[in-house]
Amino acid sequence: MKKKQQNVQPSKEYATLLRRLGAWFYDVLIVAAVLMLAGGIAMALIAGLLQLGILDISGYEDASAYLGKHPVAGMLYSGYLAAVVIAFYAFFWCKAGQTLGMRAWKLRLQNSDGSNIRLTQAFIRMATSAFGLGNFIALFSKKKQSFQDIMAECEMIITPKVR
């Protein structure tokens, strides 16, 4: 006789601070590379505008000095780079539930029902993360939630091993 298998859901294993920081470090390296690419695209745009005669950077040493010191161009460039970082995290958290660093450390960001977080949750999470310092609250939480997880009403779990 065969026994019927019960439909048992495995309990969630929540992410430890060490795993969170490991994934954060991986992501910092990846974001740095993405920002270098974004900066290269901005420099290519500046070079194209200079070549077409649309932009004049006289009074500045080069395009980098222009982007760093010009009041309007500097703010636009900083906003562009911030938007790139925000888009990176929002895309990966909302579409896959994990960034590349989180995947390497076998972490997943999700709602309590297992669904991916929404874009508004991603924005709340980024706004309350304090550049990663919010992770230290996880040391004192039952579900090992960081400050940004609590504020965005989501959780970070360790992905189950594939058998």
C-alpha cells in the first residue's frame, strides 16, 4: 500500500545579516560596473553634442569637469546616475525577486505570500534602506527583517535547495 503524501509547505528560512551583507557587497560591485557603463554613455552623448556643435563646454577643462561643476549639467548627471541605480534594484526585485548578488547568496525578496514585491514597495525599500545600515535591525527581529523590509512590508528568505 502506498501512503498519500500530505501537501506540506516547508517553513521559511529567513536571511541572516551575514548573507544580507554578502549579497550587498556583490551588488555594490555590480552597480559600480553598471555606473561605469552609464557614465560612458553620458560621456559619449556629451562627445556627440560637442561634435554637432550643440553643446559648448568652454570654461571647463573637459567633459568630466563640465558634468562635475556645471550647476545644471551636474544635477542632471547626478540624477541620471541615481535613476540608473534605482532602476537596477527595482527591476531585479520586482521581476525576479533577487538581484545578482542575492542570487549568488541564495536570497529572495518577496511578499509573505511568496509573490514578487510591487514597484511601490521597491521604492519604499530603497528610500528606507539608509545605504544598507537598515540591515542591522535584522539582528533584533524574529523574522530577521531589516528596517527596509519592515517599512516595505516584505521579507527576505533563503531560497530552498533544489533536490
